[in-house]
Amino acid sequence: MRERIVISAFIVLLMGGTALSEDAGQACVDQLAETESLVDQTVNAKVLDEGDVEEVNWLLDEANLACTNGDYAKAKKTMAQAKGMLKPAPPPAAEAAAQ
């Protein structure tokens, strides 16, 4: 009986650790998607020059690889670096006219 309890406890702990890892991985993927959306908006507004677009895309690829490999700290740092390169897009024409 004691053996079953110990085995059950280990199984619960192992499954719990996997669930935490999956949650962290999903959070990384969600942050990556948010960063990619921000980059797309900036690129579509033609605020970045071609060299900066290539570098930002390279950083996003690196962050994606880090997320995939479970290196969430590196992914977060790389996404922050990519966001830091983005210049704010000018306001849409309708907003500029209203001001």
C-alpha cells in the first residue's frame, strides 16, 4: 500500500512539472506572437529601413528557437531587444487630422 502511495505521489509530481513547463512554453509562444504582431504593424507602416527589418526578423527567429528549446529567459531577452529596435509608427491620418 505504501508503495502505491509513493508511486502515485511521484506521478502527480512529474505530471505537475510537465504542466508548469507547458504553461511557460505557451506563455513564451503568446509573447512571441504579440511581438511579431507589433513588428508587422511597424513594418507595414514603413517606419523601419530594410536593414533593421532583417535584424528584427533575425531576432524573432532567434526568440522562436529559444522558445522551442525551452530557454524562456533568452527568448524574453531577445524579444525585448527586438521591441527596442522598433520605432513608433506615426498616427493614422484620421487621428492626425483630429489633433
